[in-house]
Amino acid sequence: MTTLKLNYLAGYKCKMILLVLGLLSFVLATPDWQVNPAEFENTLNMVIRVELNGQSLTEDEDILAAFVDDECRGISFPFSFNDDFIFLMTVYANTNGETVTFQIYHLETDQIVNLEETILFIENDVHGQVDDPFVLHGSILIPGDMNADNSVDILDVVELVFVILGEIQASEHHLAVGDMNGDNSLDIIDVVVILDLILYGD
Ligand SMILES: [Ca+2]
Ligand SMILES: [Ca+2]
């Protein structure tokens, strides 16, 4: 085999490896949350239900995590129960009295959401039961939902047009959910994208 061919094959292999790595990084775009139970002596257990924008979860692939400061202290995946999704969460610590916070990765909108409630870690505590879960609340941004009513429809298009025309002053929320093409401005292109979303879905 000639050197030229070998160089070509090596280059081809490199491109394939880069392609595979690229695909992997796309697939693994979920949060890098990990906890090592062996590092902790104490636990508490929770049964949790999560409400985002006042509504229960509809995805069974969201991920819930517990934190003390920025350190992950527990991870849980939802399972279906009584037409809802609940999480069984074990939280790990070495010290009582630490404040535990929670975040959820919302797959559908690819957002990590800070949840409002916190607990104090007390070893062997139990929070929530299967028929009466501990409820965590948070807010997600729904692309296109200009009027923040948890759905995207013609009213959002009207509000966006009013914002573009200067009839309504653009708020941070408007910019966060209305800039559909990510160019940091609200204009007719965003109207077209939202109309497309309403008419044809994503
Ligand atoms: Ca709306
Ligand atoms: Ca835009």
C-alpha cells in the first residue's frame, strides 16, 4: 500500500473518530451529575414529585439531583405512579444541618431548573411518601410562550408583534422566550418561527 493511501486512510479514520466524538458529545449533553455514596456516612430518603410552571412532569427521562453548595449529593430518575411521575431520592452527607437544594434537568426544553424548596439534612430523615410525595416547584422557559401561559398559540404571536412594533415594552421574559433564532433581537423572523411552531410543531 502506498504512503499516499496510508495517509488518506489515517485522515479518514481521524475524521470518523471526530465524527463519533461529536455525536457522543451531543448524546451526552445532559448534566454531568455524579455522587459517590462511599464518600458519605449518612443518608436520608425522599419521595418527591416535581411541578414545573405549576404542572406535573410529563417526561420520564428528566433527572433530579440534590446538592449541598455545588456538590452533588443525590441523583434520581422518575418512574410512573398513579398517572404521575415520582422520584425516590437518597441524599448523602457526613454532617447534619447542611442545607440541601435541588435541580432538575428538563429533557424536553433542555434546561436545568433550580427548584424552590430546600431541606436541612438530618440523618435517617424521611421526606414524603409514595401516596403523599414531597413536592418541589420550579419554572421553565417555554420557547415562544410570550404571555407565559404555558402554551404557544396565536396570542403569543400577537404579543410578539406588539413588542416588535413598540406597543409593548420588551421584558427579559420576552427576550428569553421570543428570540427563536437566537440572534439577540426580536423581529419578523421570530414571528415566522413561532407561527411555524404553532402550525407544524417542532
Ligand atoms: Ca402563551
Ligand atoms: Ca431573533
